[in-house]
Amino acid sequence: MKDLPRKLPVSFYFFFWDIDAKKLDPSKRPYYVINRLLDKGNLEAVRWVRKNFPEELIIETIKKMRDFSPKTVIFWSRLLNIPIEEIKCMQEPYRSMRKMHWPN
């Protein structure tokens, strides 16, 4: 596996409003960084993720992380040929739980 980045570009700090982004080491928390930038990021952030993280790790993140919005995860599942059945955030009971907290 190629070396993962150790720092976020400063222009992405605002996507990490809930933490001190200066202290975030993407190589230590790759799932979190990939999830946040693919779900909340702009085109520049998506390009940075795709350039700096192996596709296998991106796919693994999409399959495992529960914090993706349904629209975002469907987009990535189609782009990267990931069966929806393999994506945790699209399975029960997570979908029911999400509806309880965020009704349409």
C-alpha cells in the first residue's frame, strides 16, 4: 500500500468543523477522512482522496462506514461497482435508525 498523507490540505479544514483539523493525521484515521471528504467535500476534496488513498481503501471505507448519506453512498456504489448489499449504511437496522433520527 502506498504511503498515506500525514496532513490535510488547509483548504479542507472547514469540512472537519467538529474537530481541530490541524491535528488530524489522515494516515492514522483514513476511514474518517475518506468518509468525511467523500460525503461532505467538494470536487477538490474528492480528487484529493482519489489521488492520495488506494481505491481498495476507499471501497472498504464506503462498505464499512455508517455516516454516508444515502445519496452519496449510492453514487459511489455505482461509480466503484460496489453492490449495495455490501454497504453497511444501506442495511437494516441502520436505515431504520437513520429514519428515526432524520425523518424525510
